[in-house]
Amino acid sequence: MEPEPGCCSGHSVSVKMNVKKTVSRPRLMGLVDAAAWPQQVEPLLQQAGVTYRSVYSGLPEEDLGSASLFLVPIDDTKAGWVSELDRLDLHMPCLSLVWSRVEIDLLAMHLRAFLIADIGDGMTALVRFFDPRNIDVMLRVWGTPISRMFMGPIERWMYRGRHLQWQRIQNDSLTGARICQSILLSLDQADINTLADHAEPDAILAAMIEDGEIDGKRPYLERFADFIPRYRQALHWGIEEPAERKIFCQHTYLYGAGFDRHRYIHALLSQRKVTDEPFSTAIYRVPAAIWREITAARSAAVSCREPAGRVTNDVRD
């Protein structure tokens, strides 16, 4: 399921839990998805000399090494390595802040119990609840019973993900550090569909960055905020297949986010919406003269926005 988000349904088949003694004060820990930064995170932690644990320990995913999921105590929020994790998270979401009264090994064991889900037909999938873009949809899919079990030893969980500000999940019903040693969770088709819908914008955005169609150097939220209206416009036109939605988004970067407002394109897409013709097939019929007209109008609009006396060859929406 990498790199898409993953969650489990609220159906619990088998659960093994223990109540552990807690420390007097909650301790802040960072949960770091090093797969987002496999060349940076673990060397950073090693250089800082801090203790950390791989949540993947004992699982086949442990072979990912530097691309594993790490849990690390944070004693000084102003430390240089913490600031660097914060910077990395702003460019590609990878960091959650977790407050817990249990020791690091116990918390790692608890988080490990929620990593694998049964998806039917004898198959399992990695549950990417640790991706900061996933935590809110994960809790909705899991439902209250599983979410309470998950938050058992956790007093507070904070993340940014697709949000500008840090988001907070507070465990107000904490009655003891209930550690889940093992739990068998399952995903039904409705869960899978929900997660696929949630993951798709980021998956298409990542593919377009990899293909060099979108500038990947900008902070994540800038990239996502610029991309998501284009993706939603593809949904508006009833374009159903992810590959077709990607092609639509590519056209918004080539010809402008409002290219579909051109009278010819608008009529074509309206007709396609009725006939359910693939977008890639319909758009292929657009005459070259129409594309020249759209390009000229876009260039003129950009020129009007430029300060007087400034000349630029860098045209962007």
C-alpha cells in the first residue's frame, strides 16, 4: 500500500491487551515516517545521539532499514535535530508528536500491533496510520472502539499533514496505560474505497513531481494547495479513473487551471460527461488552433499580472 494511506475497519477479531504501570508525567515522543526521508532521518537521529526504536522491529518491514518507522523521545523541543525534523515535515509530512506515560519500548509494541490489516482473500496490508496525512481518516474508518484502543496509552497526538496548523487529538478518557500487544483488524471494501479516495490526490501529485511536471522544491502545503483544486475539477467533470484524472491535472498545468472554461473545452467535457467517454480520448480531438487560442489567452493574462517593465519566461498558474 506504499505510499498511499492505510487504515483498518472497526471490526476487531482478536485482541490481547495488558494494563501497564505508567510514569508520573507524560513524555513527549516523535513518531517519524522515515520512508519520506530515508537518507536524512536515521543519520540525523544517530548524529544527535538520541535513543530511538523502530516500530517495525520483528516485522518483515524491518528490512526497510533507514526507511523504517521510528519512535524517539524528545526531551528538548528546541534541539537542532528536532528543528530539522520539523523542517523536513513541512516539506514532506513525516512527523507526529505523541505524549505517553509508558516507556518507549511498550509504546512501540502498542503501535506495532496496529500496523497490519487483513484485506481479504488471504492478503494483508501495512496500515499507514503514522503518515500525518492519514490520522484523521484513519480514526473515522476505525470507529470509536478501535480508536479508543489505539489511543489507550497515548494522552495526546499532534500532527500537521494537510493542515497549516498542528492538529490535536486528546485522549480525555485515559484511565490507564492499556497496551495492545496484538490485534487482528480487517478492512472491508468500503474501507478500502474510502482510503483509496483519500490517498489518490497525494499519489497523483507525487507522480507528477517525479515526472518533473510539478515543482517538488516548494513546501508540501504549497504544492498540495495548488494541486487540489485541479484534482477536484477533474471530479467535477465526472472523470473516474485515476490515470484519467492525472491527465486532466496535467492539462491544467500545461494550459492553465481554467483551461476547461474555454467554450470549446467546456462543451467537449460536458458531452463527455454524458457519454462517459474517456477524458484522454475526448481531449485528443481538440484542434491545435484551440490549444493555441488557450495558450495565447493564458499568456496575455499572465502578462497583465506582471509589474510594468518586467519580462519573464516563467509562466505559472
